[in-house]
Amino acid sequence: MNPRSEPLLWTQLLGLAVLPLEALLILLVLAGSDPGPAALVEEVLCWSLGALAPALLLWRAPADVWSLLLVQIPARGRRDLQQRLSRLQTTFPLRVLGPALGSLALLPLLIRLDHHAAIAAPLWPSTHLPRLLALLLAALLLTLMLWQWQQVVQSLWLLSRSENVLRSTPPLSADDLKENRISLGIPLLLPPSLIFEHRSPRPAQSASSSDGPGSGPMPVAKANETSAVSGTTLPVEPEQTAAEHQGGNLDEPIA
């Protein structure tokens, strides 16, 4: 029961790379309209609509971690591990780091982007956007950034949970999912779990294990054959003469 085996948690982390691109889109949208006489009031209203209101909604019901806005994992096709991870989304640190911190960080970001929007003004043609339309588009992008920020925070939190915590956490039922989670998208995703294989090193064979039952000193004939093949010579003891077998009788003179 390893949370790092869920591929969708790693996919949610890609939101970190998309957030700067969405900030550039907000800069481009605001550059297409001229700011009004009370630019700060417009920026606060845009932030309240696009960040503050969604943050209050996500505080009550967090975004479903198995949702990618357009598609999601169906509730009936979720594994036991996925249901246990969904139960851990209601912890207090996730609410503080997710919608609360994310919405507060978007207000100074919006103000700064609106003040520097004139940099991207030459990219627009002669016709500009109405100020109200530009603020509504910026609010929509702020909501998208807040959603992705919470998904990134939740994924990092769930990936760091231990197996003991998951075993002690009850699964989230389908009724609780409908009431206490904001799950958007078409239920089409069914990603398989990631499998991490751990291969144990093979034990080194000892020198004694390589010796068979017939191991022992090599016979002389076999040693000679081996030395002949290898091109080396081994000293061989001279054979005994016949005189040694017959004794001293052969040395006596014949009468």
C-alpha cells in the first residue's frame, strides 16, 4: 500500500509547470484593456470573484485529487488505496496550504500583473478588450490557478504519507465523495498502478561450491594430457629397470 504507486498523483504535480504560463495569460489579457480610474478596486473585485469565493468553496469541500478538471477516475472504479487517500484530504494543514494560502498569494500577483500589463500591450491589435471582459477572463484564470495549486499541495501531501497511516485510514465511501468533494470531469480515467520491482542481489558462489563430488587431485595421465594440450611439460619419474626386479642374480658371471 504505497501512495507513490498512483500515477495520477505524479500527474497533478505538472501543475507547477503550468502556473507560470497561466500568469502570463493573465498579463496578456489585462494588457488588452485600459485600466479604469480605480484600478485597485477593480483588481480586488476580480480577486474576490476569481480567488476568494472559490477558496471558500474549496475550504468546505476540497478538490477531488483524482480529478483533472476535464476527466476523472470514476467513483466505482477506484481502488482501495485511492479511497483511503481521498479520506486524508480533509486535514487542516491541507486547507491552510491549499485554498487559504493560494488565494492570499493571488492578490499581490494580480496587482503586480495589472501594473505591468502595458509591457504586453503591443501584442494586441488596434481593437482592445473591454475592461469588464478582461477582468472576467482574469478571474477565470485565477480560479484555474487556485484549483491547480490545491491539487499540487494535496498530491505532495499524499505522496509523503506512510503505509502505516494508510492502513489505519478508512476508505472514503461513494456518498461522502459526492457530498464532501468537488469532483469535475468525465469519468473516463482508469490508470493502472505503478509497480516498483525490488531485485535482490544474487549470492556469490563460493569456491567450495564449484567443486563436484569427484573433485580431488588430478591423475598423472590426465595431467599429462592437460599439459600436452597447454604446451607445457611435467616432470615424470623414471621407470624402474628389470635389474631391480630380479635382484642381484643377474650380475653374477656365467660359468
